[in-house]
Amino acid sequence: MKTYKYPPRGEWTEITARPHIDAEELTATVKGILDDIRANGDEAVKRYEKKFDRAELQSLAVSQAEIDEAVKAVPAELYDAMALAHDNISKFHASQRLAVNKVETCPGVTCWQKSVPIEKVGLYIPGGTAPLFSTVLMLATPAKIAGCGEIVLCTPPSPEGKVHPAILAAARIAGVDRIFKAGGVQAIGALAYGTESIPKVYKIFGPGNQYVMAAKQMVSLHDAAIDMPAGPSEVCVIADGTSNPAYVAADLLSQAEHGVDSQVLLITTSAAVAEAVEKEVAVQLETLPRKDIARKALDNSKIVIVDSDDEAMELSNMYAPEHLIIATENYERLASKVVNAGSVFLGKYACESAGDYASGTNHTLPTNGYATAYSGVNLDSFNRKITFQHITPEGVKSIGRAVEVMAENEQLMAHKNAMTIRMK
């Protein structure tokens, strides 16, 4: 990890930069696969599954028998942990339901808004170096609460043509029945365009590698909405002289092990804590099964020593992290200064992995600085807001002349006439 000691603001742009990904190298490959899926459907999906996942598939659909078998294969302790997480995720997302409020904007004019679930949603669940069964819970649970009519899940199979049992068990817990064996770009294409087996959906959710992210952004131009643009996973930890170096190091490594292109950032007002954390990272790193991945991610990562808490918060808001851990003594004061972040963890005991799994908040979050403009996945992500209005004869009198004048001045006379004919 590179250390910056009291850097001037002129260096902040360099500090907050993410690892560079050359998207141009991906574009031709991703576009070629998407075009193939659009033209050739299931046959193309199976061909890419053989090429990339080394799986020869007769059928893309996961059968109920396979799901039943997977549920039996999952250890009881893991199944119970997923059930507990599902319960907490359900409670948190159900609390986000909004009541319909009718507003009389002026006499005779009543307006309101209601949430309507997206009818068809697609969930992409990576299976590569780590099968993300927790993401099944994070996406399917709010989709069910929102009332989405069709929830389609795609995930890559093993070379034996099997989906990881924990992914299928999580799908059973969350109430998802339509599951398909498709990974990577081919899964995104299948969800966006539809194939003989996999239905076309209106919005696609879920994380993935840079190829998956590129595919999602491409299909979002014309064919399906997506949850958010995203890049590799990241965390920012803000620490002071009271922070526990072992805790901070563990939090940094918990993100570094996601992938070689992940990034972690420590901002602290204490040079002593910075040094202690760096030593702890070195010690804990050697105990990790994924230490080679984490070590490469740490090459992209930084420690920044600043003069004050306020400066730490300014730098954090400029970075706009996916995950922000405020591990300082005065975390409540600093929490009030958060402007840009995907999800925030307060105090020494709120590790980021709690939010990844079981506290109840969603772990599908904006990365790569997109937290300046995007929210993480929530109940609204699975809804559309439709506005309604009702106007009485009294309402026509209230706003009719204003409508006429504004339409006439925009030179849209048919607009004016639609109101004028009612005024008469």
C-alpha cells in the first residue's frame, strides 16, 4: 500500500483514482458475444458455456429436482445463516414501502404517485472464484417484496454442469424458481434479448467482472435497464488514534480479497495507527486462502494521513466509496458529514462484512465513484413511480388560463386548444 503523509489537495485527484481499466479492449469481444446471443439464442449460450465455463449443457434451465438436491446438500448451519440474513433483509426492505399520498395542488386539481413493480427482472449471480449466494438474497428478496411478477436468475455452472448448491438454496429461501445455467456476457445478453429458454427481462441486476459490467452497459442503451454502472469492489476506512489497528486491517483485507482489481483506502489522523495497520495487514494477509488475490489488490491501495477529521471526510466524499467505515471515536459527528458513499458502517464493531451478509442493508452498491449520483439497490430499484392526476371543472378554472398562456408562448397551439376546448 502506498502511503501519503499530509498530501496537499493537488494530490487528491491521484489519491482518489481507481485502477485503470481499458474498456476499449473489452468492447469488441463483448459486442461480438452479445450479437451472437441475439442472433442464435440458446445455441450460442451453450456454445459460450462450453468455451468459458467448460460445461456441456443439454438444458439451460435448472430443474426443481436439482434445487431440491442442492437444498439437501447445504449444511444446516449455512442454511440457517442464510435464513437469518433473509429475514433481516426482508425487514429492512419492507420498511421502505411508501404510502400513496394524494395532493390537491389547487382547487379541483389532485395529483398522486404510486409505486408499480417492474414486471420482469433478471438477476445475475457470479459464480467464478467465489459463488455469491448472498447476492441472491440481496436481489431476490426486495424483488419479491416489491411484487415483481417474473424473477429470472442466471448464474454460471461448474464444468460438470451443476450450479453451486448454496446459490440454489438461497434462491429457494428467497422464493426464486426460474434459474438458468448461464454466466458472463452470454447471461447478460440472454436476459436482455431473450432466447428460446431464457425470457427477456426489463431490468438486469447484479455484479460481475469487467466483461459483465461492459455487457450490462451496452444492453442498457437499447434493450434493458440496469441497476447501476459499476466497477471493482472497494472500501474506505476512516480511523483515528482510538481505532483498533487489527479491526481496520481486517476490514481492508475483507475487500482486498474480492479481486485483483479491488481497491482499499485508509484515511487516518494518526500516523501511529497508519503504521500499526500496515503491520497488521502484513500479518493477517499471510493467513488468508486468497492472499495472492488480496496482495495484488493492495498494490492498488493507499494509506493517507491527514491533519483533521474534517479533512478526512472531505477526502472520503471526493472518493465516494462503495463502502465507508467510520471507525473513529466521534463517528456520529462524522456520519453527519457523509455526502457521497454507497453504504456506511459506524463504530468499531460495524464491519463491512456485516452489511455484505446479514445486517439487513443491501450490498449491491455503486462503485468506481458512482456513489456521487447513484444509490445502492433498494426496494425502489424494483419499482417504477407512476404519477396520476384528476381534474374537475373547478380545476380547469384554476389552471386553464395558465396552461393556455404557457402553451401559446411555446408555440404549441394544439396543446393550448386541448385546454381551451374544455374551458368553453
